[in-house]
Amino acid sequence: MENNNNKGTSKAKAFLKKNVYYIIMGVCVLAIGAMITVAIITASKDKNSGGEPLDINPGDQPAVVLPDENNDTPTDIPGGNTDTPVVTPPAPIIFAVPANAEIARDFTITSLIKWESLNKFAVHTGIDFISEEDTDVFCAYNGTVIKVGSDLLNGNYVIIDHGNGLTTQYASLSVPEVTEGQTVAKGAKIATTSTTGTAEAELGNHCHFAVYLNGAAVSPYDYFTEGDK
């Protein structure tokens, strides 16, 4: 019995002596694993107990960024950039009536009328204001005088440029009181009515008023207020 025990002890010692290297390696691996486990558990507890917040942002979706209460810089709101200039559309152009007089012949470019003085039918590209002699003629809108002239059909005339291709013509005038290159304001007197325009001599004393946009005759009524039409 005693011999058996001695034999068992000898075998155990021999086994340990033979495999001591592997046993030590196994113990080290277990110790390292235990240390890693403890470190992970400790780090997880720190995160959940007041340390850095847990990353709850799913996948690659961007996180919601809240504004800093201590930052006075306004949050950039889509469509609310204060650097974007506000564009104000230009005000509509409204003419002053060029003469305080009655209309003797209206604007028409869709039908022909009889021009008695010329003995022919033609369109009429303006409005004829008939009046007593020497009735004041006014500038319809702010602009620059680009032509002061005289010819047999129109008599004395003035052409004013209002910008953006818009011009006005005043014909059958007395001697004009403005000069080429002069800046004139809306409502400023430019001449008086007369009978110098022989193309419409049958009308007597009057002012022929025409409006052109990029060189084409347009209706003056497009630029008058409802009360003046």
C-alpha cells in the first residue's frame, strides 16, 4: 500500500517536471485573460458613471449637434442666411400726362386712319393732345434729352431717353426750352403746344406724344395710371 502511494507520488512529480513549462504557459494565458476582462469591465463602468457619453449614434448617420448656450453666434438656419442680399424689384414706370389737354387722335397700330393733311391712310403711333395755343408740355418721366430737332412733318420736336431702351417723343412744339444732353425731371416743362407739325395740320394747335421701347412704338397707355387712361 505504501509502495503504491510512493509510486503515485513519483509519477505525479515526474509529470509535473516533464510538463512544468506548459503548465506555466497556461497559467499566464489565464492571468492575461483575466486582466483583460477586468479592464473591459472597468472601462464600461466608467463610461456609464459620468465619464464620456456612450456613442448612441447608429451606423454612419450624422449626430445631431445642439447649439452651445455660451456661443452668441446664431445657428445657420436653411433659407435664413443674413448675408444673402434682398432683391427689390424695380418700381413700375408711371408717366405724367404730357399736356393738360383733350385727346384729339388716339394711339393705334392695328388699324389705319385718314391723315387729312397728307391725304393718306396710315397707323398712328402716338396720342395727339389738342389745346389752346401755348399750352405747357411736360416731360413724362425722368430722363435725358437726346434730340432737339425740327422737320417739315413733325415740326419742332424733343426726344427724351428714360433708360432701358425707353424713349418719349414730343412733336409739333413751339421753340423747345431744353437742350440736348440736359437732364430733365418728370413734370418739368419742355415746351408749349403749337402748329409746327404739318403732318397733322388739320388738328391745329396740339402736341403729338409717342413712346418707343427699343425703337418700336408702344402704347403710351401702358405707362399711365388708370385715372389718366
